[in-house]
Amino acid sequence: MGLALFLDKIGGPIGLVIPLAVTGCLGIYGRWRSALFFFATSVLANLVIVLPLKGFVGRARPPHPWVLVSDGSFPSGQVFMMTALLVAMGVVFLRPRARLWGWFAVGLFVALMMWSRVWLHAQWLSDTVAGAMAGAGSGLVLWRAFAGLLRREAERLAADRLWD
């Protein structure tokens, strides 16, 4: 139960510190394109996709959750946030040749987050699957949308010219 509670904490509002800190660090190091992609994927997408879906669907949570939860179970906001965050981290920090193993690790961590939400009676399994699919989908769509900016940044980074 300790792992599930830990994942509940980092997937909740406390977990918002991670994407904000990473965005700030990327900006400080001159990687504003990556910072913009990272912020859009890990923070803005949650506001634009998950919150309206929760309001539209209005699905009730399982009875007697073991942790403090808000209204609306579908889709899982915590699973969405972690999936989108990890996709963004994989895109920004992993070299293309290392991404295969990175995506495997992302999949394992997302599965753990899904397990924790169901184990804690905070969400139904279908809610966590929907959160993971929406998080991965939005991350991949935004990756495609930001591909040109990220490619230019990678070229500037390789030439050691981020600040020019």
C-alpha cells in the first residue's frame, strides 16, 4: 500500500511541481522550445482535455476510496498527467536510439500508476486506461505539432549555439 500512496501523492497536485520545475530548468538552460513543448504536454493538455471530459462524462468513482479524491472518475487525471509527463520527458531527454528502452520504462511506470489508482479504489480500470490513452495520444500529437521547433533546437544544441 505504501507504493500506491506514494504514486497517489506524486500524481496529485504535489506532482505538478515536477513539470513546472523541469519547464523552468529547460528555460534557464536556453531550451525554450523544449520548455514550451514540455509545459504544453504536461500541464496545458491536462486542463484542455481531462477537465472538460470529467465534466462532460460525470462518471462516479468507486465506492469508499482509500484516498481523498474529487468528483469525476473518467478519465483518470493522475494517469493522464503521468503518461503525458513521461512522454514529454522521453521526447526531450532521451536520445532517439535510447527511446525504445525509455518507452518500455514509461509503459511500466504508467501501468504502476494505473494499478495504484485501482488498488486505492480511486478509479475504475477503464478510467485509468482512458487516462493513459488520452495522455499518450495528446503527448504524441503535441510532439508532432512541435517537431519543427524541437528539431531546430536539437540542431542548435548539437552546434553548441543555443544562445545565438
